[in-house]
Amino acid sequence: MKVFHFHFGKDGGAERFFTHLVAALGERGVEQTAVIRPKRLWRPAIAPYATIIESHFRDLSTDRLLLPLRMKRRVSKERPDAVLAWMPKGAKLMPADPKTHKIARLGDYPLRLKHFDRLDTLVCNTPGIAERVRELGWTRNVEVITNFTNEERVAPVDRAAYGAGPDDFVVSTMGRFVPRKGFDVLIDAAALNPSIHLWIMGDGELAEALAEQAKERGVENRVKFLGWQSDIRPFVAASDAFAMASNHEPLGNVVLEAWAQGKPVVSTRCEGPSWFMEDGADGLMVDIGDAEGFAKAFARLKEEDGLAERLAAGGMATLKSRFSKQAICDQYIRLFKEKP
């Protein structure tokens, strides 16, 4: 089996799932070619499993004109079973080849279907996204195939190296520093509870504003900005809990990664977690923007005997029953085999 991927994402949860899927398909013997942006931090993770072509594919570049011609020729020559575009940007590159199954994978709610006219199938990673594309008028094939994550446990980093003592309660989180991720809410929650140490992995447009907020709240010594990490697992493994404070999150792959490291999760009641999490069974859920709610949830995890362990076990059970690697790879391989 042969598959082409068109992926122009940067760094985040969608990219981590991309690397997981490419590796898993490679382990199943799928021959893959991936077109990605240059100098991605996660490039080494897919290099053993895919032939890599690097391109910015920007509007004001020669690749905007030449790359579609190159891909059209390669698809025509190599005849992959499927071409999988990741999000609308990848769909722009899709060749109009009638013999190849042309698929786009959506990890967020689209506003329009402008770039999907050449596609045969839309893969949506939640039922809500599938409902949205139908509402927008999509009449061709729709598949709901969710994510999986690497379940391997890893060794934790040394907490003391990041300023956390044995009695401190370390909360890890990660994502792009943009308003929808709610890191400002978690900084405010840390200010409400002096035992909390907050580790934030990522970077982005709000980096300076978040650092200034931590200073203004007097928690700069307890809030650590760790930058982008090629592997977040050692930091999650060293923490006591994981938090996701997003006001919009179609799925929330980071929750799955935290469960895989055996950590309890506190999340907002945004779209994805509201679909797959159950408050009190496999996590704690708070309202969007509720810093006090997060602070109280962290206090419960620290103070209530057995709560963190019970929620972590519940999270692992949900992970294994609904987000297994084998089942999701089976779904993708079945889809790739289907004729357009």
C-alpha cells in the first residue's frame, strides 16, 4: 500500500498525531511520502517511515506554482492508493486524479468547504465535525476516525531542575500561545493556590503577555515556560496533573497523551472533552474561563485521598477502549483501500 500525505502544519497536537499515524502506518508496511514545511521539529519522528519533501507552499513563492505540478506528476507516476491532505491547506495541493482516493482529514470545525472540491472523502476526528461538514452541504463520503497516542510510559524529568520541591503540586500543560488555549486562566489559577507549580510547554504570539501576567500575579517563580518540546512526555510524567484550559478544542489530543502517562486531567467543558470525558470518572471538568474552578480542582487532586489515582485509571481505561492504535490504524487502512 502507498499513501501520500500533504501536511503544512507547524507545531502542536495535530502534528503529534500526524507523527503517530505516520509511524504506525509505517510499522504496518505502508509506503509513505510526506510533503511538509521545512525545518519542522517533528521531522525526525517521521523520517524513518516516509519519503519527505519540504515546501512552504506559500502564495508568494515559486512553490505555489511548481509544487502542484510536481505532485500531479508524482501521483500520476507512482499511483498511490490514497492521498491524505491534512486540513484545508493540504487540500489546496490535491491533484485531480480520478484513480487515487483523495481524502482530507479535519481536526477542527471548518467555516467553509472552499478547498475540498477535488476530494472524495472527508475524515473528521469527532462526530461534531462530521455534523458540521454535512450542515455546510458536503454530500460525498464522510468518515469519523478519531486519534490515538503513544501509550509507552517514559522516565520523568527531574522536578527539582525546574524549581519544584517534593511537596509542590506540579501541573503541566502545552499548546500554542494563542487566546483559545486559555493559559492565562491557568496562570490565574496558580495565583489562587500557592502550592501549584505550572509548567507550560509551547510558544506563540502571547509569550510576552503570559510572562508579564505571571510577573504581575507574583507567580513567576512557580510558572515555568519550557518552550516547544519535541517530546512532552517526560514533563507530563514528572507532573502531578495535566490541565487543558481551551475555550475551543475539537478533540484535545493532549488529554490522551496525559492519560497515557498515567496522569489525572482537569479540562474545560469544550467540544472534544465534553464528547469523550466524564466528569468524576476519568477527569475533572470545569467551565471555560473559570480560574477558580481550576484552582479548586487542583486542590481536590492534591488533598482527596485516592482521587488522582482513580481518575488516572479511569483515563487509561477510556484511552484503551476508545482510542486504541490498532483500531484507528485499521480504519485508515480500510479507507485507503476503498476506490474513489
